[in-house]
Amino acid sequence: MNKNGEIAIEAREMDVYYAHFRAVKGINIKFPTRKITALIGPSGCGKSTVLRSFNRMNDLVLVARVQGEVLYRGNNIYGKDVDPVEIRRRIGMVFQKPNPFAKSIYENVAWGARINGYKGNMDELVESSLRQAALWDEVKDKLSQSGYSLSGGQQQRLCIARTIAVKPEIILMDEPTSALDPVATLRIEELIQELKQNYTIIIVTHNMQQAARASDYTAFFNMDEDRAGYLVEYNATNMLFTNPQNEMTEQYITGRFG
Amino acid sequence: MAVQQLETGYPEAEALQRQISQRHRRGLRWRWLFQLSTIVGIVALLALLYNILNQSFGLVAVQNTVDPRVLLEGAKTAVLPGADTAETLADLPKETLVAILAEHISTGLGRRLERDQRFFADQFAFEDPALFAEVCAGAEPPAGCTLEPRDQNNVYELLLERVVAPDVVQSWSLVDSVFRRGAIEEQLRTDYPTAVLEFRSWITADFIVSPQSSTPEFAGVRTAILGSLWVVVITIVFSFPVGVGAAIYLEEYATDNRLNRLIQTNISNLAGVPSIIYGMLGLAIFVRAMETFTSGAALGVITDDTTANGRTILSAGLTLGLLILPLIIINAQEAIRAVPRSLRQAGFALGATQWQTIWHHVLPSAMPGILTGTILAISRAIGETAPLVVVGASTFITLDPSGPFSKFTTLPIQIYQWTARPQAEFRNIAAAAIVVLLILLLSLNATAVVMRNRYATKTA
Amino acid sequence: MATRNPTAPLTGERIEQSELRKKPRVGETVIQGFLFLCGAISILTTIGIVYELGKEAWLFFGKEGVSLLAFFTGTEWQPAIGNFGIWPLVLATLMTSLVAMVVALPVGLATAVYLSEYASDRARNTLKPILEVLAGIPTVVYGYFALTFMTPLLRSILGDNVVQIFNTASAGIVVGILIIPLVSSMSEDALHAVPNSLREAAFGLGATKLETSLKVVVPSALSGITAAFVVAISRAVGETMVVAIAAGAGPKNFIIGEDGLFSFILNPFVAAETMTGHIVRISGGDLSYDSIDYNSIFAIGLLLFLMTLALNIVSRRFVARFREVYE
């Protein structure tokens, strides 16, 4: 798919269960390196669940269980000896609602690096992370203020900066703009475009325009009659939106359901 | 045109009006009853405070064993130095006061006083110099061997305490003192013609700093306050880390299995166990089974010979620690549960371990709530009486506690003991001690409220 | 290949599994173990209570002249002559608890109804802290209050020859006052949890506020209110200092058939020592281990523990039933 043929992460026959309920079934998908892939689909189709399976955030839900394989650089991240902490450092995540820590802006960015044993110059790391997140100019004079003093959009960019600071390879984004106003949303979308130069980005979005405008590839999910989510169609974004192969995809992108 | 009346089975027109207004009247009567019930609580609180303040202040009839004017007259008659110009006993020079003292107390008592602290640097008033030197050379020289001699004021107070010896022969409550003053004076003239009526606040600076005494006029709560503080320090040191630790375990680590459900159910059960049962547990485990440890014998630090039986501050503190542990755990669990999940997710998504996330983000956010709950639990511990009676708080000690292995008494124990005494003056000092206890608790609770409010505004 | 940002690591190549392998995090394991121990201490506490009370009670019943039958049927508690009938103590406990309930239940429930259904926010915000203060006052202070206020009050109303200086009525009333906040706050929580739609339905049928409150809201919250009542009983049974100070300092022994039922045995105006009061008095004195007195208070303690435990379990059943309906 990618002209370099590089795959950042891949799911093979992945099922996710919550206790006895199968939330997601039979997912096979490969994510190309340094591209933006959007996951779309109606509410409850399991796209967030799929996303969270890629850095083992589902581990935090006690009843959740993942079957099948998720291959990252040749290793199944659900392998027996794999440390989820190590996985999450390499595969970062940005959440639906901005969730800065109750610490200063500086500490918000520095904390992840510090606990992961970063030995370099912390000031430089904080600055470069905030610059990459396009937030530096707005906060450089108030780094010691609380992360909560920022606006919603700024908070979300702070969360992105915080994720970048630990230098992950892949950034998972779970509807990162759903809690933001249109202006702030636009800033984040621009930022995501910038970030794809360095990072593989997988983004769940509710908003089809966002997927069409901002992503390179799009995966459409739907759920079956047992409410288990599955992958319907996966293609380059322009292909999927202009020439959907599946009837359900077409109905969805033309707004006839979902 | 007449409207056709349908037979509905319900009252109509006037009957309906009557029925509704009747129902409203009933509603008002009940509403009044509900309101009245609510006021019962307030009335009870006011009655309680009234009762305590009423007993803490009031008139007392003080009768001197020897009238100070008689002593002064005696000094003038004997032409003792300084007596001719003195208007009260307090004006007399030290030598004269010592002379009066010597006249009224036994030589034995005088010697004891002199061994405690000498009257003069260059001479002895009661003691035989040779004997004194011998005692000072002995194994345990008394304080008087090294202390500076007493000053005039010290001797004057000694004279008041030992010779004038004012004694409260009767006390009246505040309300009686104000409204029945005439009758009280009347009664005083017939019952105690030589007594003097004076208004007394039983809460004084002296009351706070004096140790326990068998005469209510001289008794204070110093040992009890220190005992309470020592006990509560042990309680906090034990129950805070353990309680918060258990709450973290249950909220952050525990999976939903039988053992963990058992722990959770068990904690709610423990919160309902009567406090006296904890006292019996403390008696059996800390005082008796772990005696060598709680008495300090294991560490070789027995503070004084009589405490080597496990009935120490340490045992009491641990007992109260177990008692408030369920409260701390339940409160801390609520505070930890209130921390948004998103904060934990943010931590994990950066590659933090579970403990790093808890320590750096969950605990700081939960801390105000945890502290509020802990303060409330501690004020419960400070007010507890029954378990400490069972564990064996001492009823009468005059020495300040010196560490975790000391015998002790606490403020509530002191109140209990004094309340149980038949003499009215003990009721007065019990009331005074209650005022001290309530002020202590009030300030603690005020801290908790302030903390809760600050927390509420911060997260809003 | 595109120019690579120096901070972005190479992707795609296979990495050694060992890089992702779980690192031994000793600190994490130690901490988790410590936290588990903290949780387990509560279990140890319960085991300790059951074991110690059980052991001493076992020793007590093993002593000569003491039998389980006599313990549960005897109407005289006189350790000095080997009479260990629990009834005088239990009856006194039931008396004070009954009086307390007569005070606390109606007042507490009415307060809860007022606070939940009638009071304005302002009234609620003033009244609730007052009730909290009432709940925060140490019980020894209530004991003082019972002895120096309630007893003289009762005596001035009913006469010195009717009311003794120590009596269960005065202690019971004050215990009732001190558990009003418990009853009212638990009941108010229950009333509060009743969904508003039920109230609106009742109002919609033309019910008055009183009819809505008493006939719709209170019955809907009944299991929650029952739970509050049961906890209150348990609290009254276990209450110690008030009864130790004001109820009496000696078991009220009686002989069935000789002592009148209401003139003596169930008379709340005469002195009677409760289970808790007895434990406090005996353990407050000089008590030597392994004496029959020492063993006997543990037998009383075990009975007390079982009584309160049963009440608390019953109460939690009611709460669980209530939650099932509304949560």
C-alpha cells in the first residue's frame, strides 16, 4: 500500500471481548508508516475499541480481552512476555477530551520523558515538543502555569506535545477534536498534517469531512446484528470516498445511516 | 343552558372545595410537624451547649482555712520585718513569709518543701544542715540540692496553698449565679458565714497547663491533653498510610475476585463494629499478647517501672488506629474514585507504570478528599472513650507522658472520670474539660471544611 | 526515501523481542504487595476480633459453674457468687435501645422528609451542618449531658421518687438524640434517590405535597429507610459511654414472678447496667487476666459483636435491595 511498503502496525484476526460480549471481530488491517489513517463508522461499531487495542489501553478495562495478533515491528504486542508499559511508550495516545495533568504546562510535557528516564536537556525537549505541537508561541511565557489555565484547543495541543515528548513511533488519536470548537479543530487538523512527516497517525473520527480532508487512508467499520464491530472497507481516502466498493460504505458516506 | 352534570363518583363543586382544603390543611399540619422534628436536633445541640457553659462558669463559695488578715495581724503583733508597712500578705518580704509558714506547718512538711527547693541560699529554715548534706551526697539527690532558692512570690504562693488553703465549699451554675444571686448570698450567710462569694470561670490558663490533682480547684488537663496528642499521633502514623494503601489497593489494583470482594465487605462490616469491641481487641492483642513490645520492654526503653504492662500510649494509639481504619479506607476510596479516568489513561498512554501514574497523578488529585476524610476520622479518634477505658488508660496520673511507652490519660477519659465523681466541683471541671475538647474538635473540623471547600472550588 | 527527522526512530524493521519484554520492576511488585497487605489488615482485624472474643468466651464457658444454658436463661448476673445470667444486661441494653429508637426514628425520619422534600436550599445548607456537628460530638459529652441535664429534667417533670439518679430512660433519650443525624442522613439519601418522575406522576394526579411525600416517596424509599433504622439500632446497642455514665452501675437482677414486669423489670426509670456499661465498668477497674471477670466480659463482648454484626448485615441487605431498584 505504502510506496515504501513500510507497515507500522498490523492486526491479524483480532477479536476483542468485554467479558462475554464480542465487541470487535476478525479485524485484519495494516497501517502504513508515516501516514494518517482514519477509522470511521457509526457509533458503537468498535472503532475506539480497535484503536485502544493497538497500545494495550484495553488492559485497563478489567473485563476486556484481545484475541488474535497485533504485530508491531515483527512482534505480537499481546505476546506473553511483552510489557504494556514499553508498548505504550512507543505507541502514544491522544484522547477525546483534553486531559492535561494537574501540573504546570512545563511539567505536563516533561513528566512522560522523566519517568521514561530521559537523560537529555529537558528544557530543549519541552520547547521542541511544544513547537511541534504548534503551541510554543502561545505558552512560552507561562510555562509554570497550570495546564488547566489553557483553552480547550490549547489543552489538546498540550496533550499532543506531551505525547510527542516521549518520542513514540505511532500516535493513536481517539476523536481528538470532538470536544473542541471549529477554530480549535482546524488548528489540530493542521497540526496532524504536520505531524505525519515524523509519525504514523491513526485517528478515530466521527466526522466524515474530517476523515476525507485530513487522512491518507480510511477504514470503514460497521457492526453486525450481534453488535460486534468489523472492518467493512479499507482504502486510500480519495478512493474510498469517491468510489466505495461496498454498498454499506456508500450509504454511510452519503449520510444515509450512522 | 344548563351544563349536564355527569355522575363521576368524585366529590364535586363545594364538596370538592371542602375536600381539597381539608387535604391542604392536613398537609400544613404535617409540614409543621416535620419542621418541628428538624428543630429537635438544634434544640438538643443548644441544650447541650447551654448545659456545658452553665457548668463551666458560676459563683463559688470559697472558705479559707486560715484568714490571711489574721496571718498579717499576727505578723504585725510579732513585729516581724516589713510587717508594719505591709497592707496584704503579698507585700511581706520573703523572710517574714517563711517565718509565718514555719509557724503553721509541720517540720516534716517544711523539710520536704526545702528538699524540693531551698528557701535561702545561706541558711536552712527547716532542714538540719548535716542531714541535708548527707542526702545530697546520696544516690538520688533531691532537686533542692541544685536548684536556685525560692523567691518571694514562690513562698507567698506556698503560704496560700499550705496555710491559707482556700477551699471551694459550694459552687453554683451560671444561670443560678445570675438570677438567684440574692438567694445564694442568703444561703451562704447561714451555711458558711466566713466564706467569700466569688465568680469563677472554671476554664482558665491554669486549668489548661496544670496536671491532674485530687482537688478540683487545682486540677488541670495538661496531662490529658498531652496524652490525647500522643495517642492521636500514634493513631495517625499507623492508620493513615495503611488506610490510604488499602484504598489504593482496592480502587486501583484489586480485580473483581472473591478475596477482594471479601476485603471490601469486611471493611464495611468493621465500620459498624461498636468501638468498645475494638477496645477488647486492643486489650487482648496489644496490651496482653504483645506486651513485651508495647510496653517497650523489647526495646529496653521502659519509661518507668509501673508501665511495663502494655497499657501504654502505643497500645492505645494502635487500638484507635484499627478503629478508624475502615473510616479512612472508605473515605479515601471515594476520593480516589472521584479522580477522572482520563487522568490515569493519560499517564498510561505516556508509558508510565501503574504506580508512577498513581503516585504522580491519582494521589495528588485525591489528596484533599483523602485528608478531609482522615481529619474527620481523627476527630472521631480524639473523642473516643470506651475503647481506651478497656485498653486501660490510667485514671490518675500527674506526670506528663514522655513517649509511646508511657502510661497515659486522655481528655475524654478525664471527662469520664470527673463526671463519675459525686462532688459538684468535679462536674464543673468536667464541663471545662468538655469545652477544651470541643474547641479542639471544632478547630479540626473547621480545617476539614476549609479543605473541602478549597477542593470543591479547585475542581469546579 | 524521504529525509528522516532525526528524532523519529526508524520504523518497520523487526526489533528483537527482548526490547519489548517485561522488565523486572521490583519496586512495583514490592509496592503492590505492601498495598495488598494494607487491605489484608482489615481481614486480620476481623479474624483477631472473632478469635480473641471466641477464645476468651470459650475459656469462660469452660469454667466451673458456668454453662451456656445458665448464661442464656439466667436472670441474675452476680459474678461474686457465680451467677452468670445474661438477661439483666441484655434487657437493659434493649431498654436503652428501645427508648433511643422511640426518639430517633420518628424525629430522624421526619427530619429527612423535611430536608429532602420540603426544605429550601438555604434551609438545607443551614440544617445539615448542624446535624453534622451533632454527629461529631464525642459520646462522653453526651454522657455528661444525660447525667447533668436530662436526668434532672426528667426528675423535675416526673418527680424524684419516680426517676432514679441513674436510669435507662435518660440514657436512652440521649442515645436517641445522638443517632438522629445517622437516621436522618441515611434516610435522606434514600429519599433523594427516588426518581423525580415518581413525584411528578403523583403531583400530576392531583396529590398534595404531603400525599406525594408520605404515600409515594417514602414507600418507594422504604428499604433504604429500613436500612437506616437497622443501622441505628445497631449503633444504639453498641453505644457505650452514655449508658456507662447515666444508666446505672450494677446489673439489674430480677426474679421472674417476684419482681413486677412493668413496675421493675421493664421500668425505664430505675438504674440498670447494659452490656457495654458492664464491660466498661469491669475493665476500668483492676482486672487480672485469666480471672473469671476478665473472661466474662469477652463472652458479653462476643454476644454484642454478633448482635451488631447481624444488624449490620441485615441493613446492608436492605441497602442492596434499594440500590437494585434505583441504580
